[in-house]
Amino acid sequence: MNPENISSVGRSLLNRRGFLGQSGMALGGIALSQLLAQDQLLGSDASGGPIRPQFDDENPYSPRAPHFETPAKQVLVIYCPGAVSHVDTFDYKPALYKLHGQKPPGIPQVTFEGPTGNIAKPFWDFKPRGESGKMVSDLLPNLAGMVDDFCFMHSLTTQTSAHPQGENFMNTGFTMEGFPSFGAWVTYALGCETDELPAFVAINDPRGLARSGKNNFGSGFLPAAFQGTDFTAANPPANLGRPNAYTRNSDRASVSLLQKLNAEHLQRYPGDADLAARIASYELAGRMQTSVPDVMDIANEPAHVHASYGTDSGTELKKAYAHNCILARRLLEKGVRVVQLFNGSDPSGGNGITNWDSHSDIKKTHAMQAEIMDQPTAALIADLKQRGMLQHTLVVWCTEFGRMPFLQANGTGRDHNPDAFTCFLAGAGVNKGFSYGESDEFGFKSTVNPTTVYDFNATLLHLMGLDHERLSYYHNGIERRLTNVHGHVVKDVLA
């Protein structure tokens, strides 16, 4: 700009008419940006800033578009608290047979719970399975028969050896409590395809909650509407039945009046997300009075379905878990966005009795958990496949960390191992019959393509059509996200 233009601009600003014109335009722009921000209509910046979900003010559960299109529209997370031993299930290590009974070379003398013992070969034989020839142990014969549908991730690592923190880290991205769970982030971003059931359902183990309790499916600092609603096949949501003193007509009239009053109240406070979430939750509860009894009607499933899941054979715990697996499929059929299914709880400290935490007698305790989990879980995945639901459903099987390749000193169990463990994926958008990453020859440390839980969660969000770096929520002065400030999408596992 030359001096003449500068002086011209200066004279314009000093001129009353010019000053009013310039300031009026500026104030109008500020007002417009404020209004757009209130309605969450501001576009993201060119540098790749956060992408804010655009909510229906009256219904935070309304379906929303992903950041980019992917096959997966729903996700089933099968979570096994207690730490499943990867070297006894999916991660075959021939060196363990060669060094069985010897002191482990190059491995610390003390781990999480004390001195290390000797190397122990797998407690179950491994065999090649499926067309891929994947080596899987006899502990999980039904899941082993489906390996050609699975994508194994063998080089996972985590930040902690403790169960509560490990559960938190896997399910919320942080070892501390109070952060939103994976399911809450997904439903915050995508809403739900059904208005008759919750967007996010957590099906607890028949024995109770896992060690970190409801934090595993909580909403943290996200709006409360996005926390998981927890119930089981044996324990449906409480307080949905109509009191005997009310007729159906009087109940409907009351609901109609409440909807009118709530709508008027919401109009007085536009943009109040907490109020909208509270009203939407109450209205959803009203609709669930009719939808929940229908989805919980597992008894009327065909006999062959009950037989395949194992609801009529084995221990009572297995039967109860099998009913939960059928419930999971029915919820997904009805359009629930996220279903989190737990296999294992921790009401009394676990140690292999209520979950997979096997510090002693691992041959007995892991076998007990596998008898509960294997057939119903395999039947659930096979059922989703047979019904064509894997085309749009992502399945995630996971645990918080692995177990050591050696026994605990003078013991019969394996200690916690945060440096190597295995999870697998199946369904929409995932490579089939594929294994990614490797642990060392003992299964002690991840060596080939080490993958953090941050990477794992970034990949799960990507499979759901969400950019983990741009899915965030402003809280206490920080743009928070599931992957904190870390994580990379593992592109090799994508179909």
C-alpha cells in the first residue's frame, strides 16, 4: 500500500460517516460469528481444527454425519477385564516350549507382583486354524474356528500394570477417572439411528461391574446424554413399568403434557445442552417403556439360536453370559450405535475367579473364564455375519494388558504384562485373516510395529468415520480428545 492510500484510509477512519460504516461492519461480523457459534454452525479452520457435532437442540441423540464415510455404522466392544494371557490364546511363541522351566534370559528379576519365576510353555496346545493357518490355542476352540474373519493386533502396549488404571486407559484413553469413554465419544459425534433405545448400552457381566465400574462407559465431561445405559438380559432398566394406579390413557395424557411443558421450557433457554440432554433422556425413558420389553424378549428366539449361543448348556454363568450376547445382537439390530459387552467383573478382587486376572492356577482359572466366554462370543460374531450385520458393524475384542511368559515365583500363574498383548477386530472396514505387529520370541515385549492404546483408539475412531485429532471437546481450557495428544491410525489393518 502506498502512502497516498494509507492517508486515504486514515482520513476515512477519522471521518464520522466512514468510522460508523467500518465499525458497523466489524460489529456485524462479530455478532454473526457469535450466532453461528451458538448454533454450532462455524466451519473448521483450514489448519484442521476441531469439528463440532451439530446437535438438534431438542434431541442430542439425533443421527449425525461422520467426518468421512466408512462402512462401519455401529460398534460392538467385547471387553474382558483382568488381562487375558496372549501367550496362552492368540500369540504363539515356540521359544516358550524350548525354554520351559528355565530362567528367562534378559528379563527383569522383579515384575508387577514380585520376583519372576521360570519360563512356562502355553498351558494349552496351539494348532493352525482356518485357511490362513493362524496358530490359536485349544483354550478358545470356537473363536479359533473363526480366525479367517479376524484381524489380530499382536504388538499392543499400555501405560500401566494396574487393573483399574488399565481399564480406564483402554476404555477412556486416560489412566485417571473422569474422562469420557470410547462409546461416549462415538455417540457424541454420531448420535443414534434409533429414537426408541439408548445410543450407547453397556451390558455388564452377570457377576457385576468391572474394576473401574461405570467409568468404563461413562460420559466424563461430555454431556450426560452420552453416557452408557447399563443393563443385562437378567436385569432390564429399572422403573420403566407403568404404576398400577395409572391407566394407559392417563399415562399417555401425562406424557403429552410433560412434552409440551418441556418444549416451552427449552425455548426459554436455547443452546442449554444440559437442559436439552435432561429432557431428551426423560423422553427416551418414556419411549423405552415399550421398546425395552420388546428387545428383552430373548425367550422367543428360535431354539437353534439358543443352542448356538449355549443358553441351555454349561454353567449358570455361561448361560447368563450367552443371554447377554443375544441381547447385544438384538440391540444392534434395533439400531443402537454402541454396545459394550463385558465378560468378567471384579466384585471381590478377581484373581481368576470373577475375571481373567490369573496370578495363580492359571490353567484352572483361565479355563473357567474361557468356558463362559468362548461359545457365546463366537456365536454372536457368527450370528452378526450370517445376518449380514458385519457389513456395517465393527467388532472389537479387547482386554487391558497381557500376561508374562513366565510364572510368578513359586507360583502357578502369570503376572501382568503391559509391554505386549493381543486384541482383535472383525467386521466393517477391517482386514480379514490378518495379523499386525509382533512381540519378541517370548511374548514379553512388542518389537515389530509396537502399537499404543492411543493408536488402537485412533484406529477404532477412524473405522467409525471419525478423525481422532479433530473429535474434541473444550473442557477446563483444553481441547480434550480420546487420544489426548497422541495416536496414529494403524492403516495396515484397514480393508
